[in-house]
Amino acid sequence: MREKAVILLSGGLDSCTCMAVAQEEGRELYPVSFVYGQRHDREVDCAKRIAAHFHAAEHLVIETNMDAIGGSAITDAAVDVPEGDPDRTDIPVTYVPARNLIFLSYGLGYAERVGAAHLYIGVNSVDYSGYPDCRPEFIERFQAAADTATAAAAERGRRIVIEAPLQYLSKGEIIRLGTRLGAPYELTTSCYRGGTEACGVCDSCKLRLRGFAEAGRRDPIPYAAEVR
């Protein structure tokens, strides 16, 4: 019997790659996605198509209201998504406070419910927008919390391992890995602004485009302007 894995599936390039990695490692796939008050729903639509592509055993979509907290261009329509700078060192306004902490907590509960031994998240600390909850220190500390937070670990000695397979890869390396594993990047979205065509100028689009250039491949999704 295959081990089960929960994958945080945003509909983006990195989480799609995590689905491919988990499949390659022989896991039974249980993706979880979130409607959390983000400014567009395209990423959830993409997540549903990616889950179907990988023949997920179950795809859980959780609704929560992180827009009630605000403080981010991703959840507050009154805050404009800025033009991106993939080389910035400060934390941008697109950071959503505590998002990965909340998503991992939901994912941990889901993993315990379905009996999964692995919980995948596509965080990256090389080519990313500077979010503090993408750093390896955060993953290490969440693992420590997970080891003491579940009945599975406390009563049955079944540790749920937090898997961050993309943590130390550049975006180009991630794309090369996903391409080798057959990740359906044509089904993904990365644009913070949403829309059927990616804007090409936000942080996420610029990082994505730079990654495809580094990997020597053409991004298969449409863009609003000829930016590639």
C-alpha cells in the first residue's frame, strides 16, 4: 500500500512541482487548496485542474477569511499589487501575514485525518519574494510543533513529516525538475493579479519568467504583454 501525502496545492508552479515530486516518490496524493479571501479565484481553478491531472485520491478545498486580517495586496483590493522586483531584499506588500503557518496547520489536520505520513509544501528560499514563512528555519520549527501537536504522533508514534523538496532550488532548477517529472505547467498560474493572462510584471510573474529563461524553456501560459 502506498503511503499517503497531503500537498498544499495553490495552483502555482511550485506546488504543482510538489505534486509531481510526491507522485514520483510513490505517494497517494491528497492535495488541499484554500479560498482565503485572495483577490482572484483563478489559482483555485488551476489547483482543481492540477489535482485532476494527477488523479488525486481526494482534493480538499478549504474556505477561510484571511481577508478579514488584511494587510496584504493579495487579500485587500484597496492595496495595489506593485510592479515586481525579483532582486529586492525587503518584505513586499504581497506578503500575507501567517499564511503558510495557517495553511500548514490545516494541512497537518488533514494529514492526520486521512492517515498521511507526509505533508508537502512548495516553499523556496533561493528565488522567492522574501517572505519569512518560506525560510528553512520556519519549516524546521513547524516540524517541531507538528511532532507534539497530533494524536498520531503522541499516541501512535506516527510522525507526519513536513516535506519541502524545493527549499534550496533556484526557480530554474525547480522548472527543470518539474519538466523532467511531467508537471503540467500549462495548467498553473503564478500571477498575483489574476486574469486569464498573466500580467508579466508582478514579483511572482518576474520570478517565474526568469526561472523559465534560466531553464532554457518557454513558459506555456499566456501573458498580457509580450514580456518573454
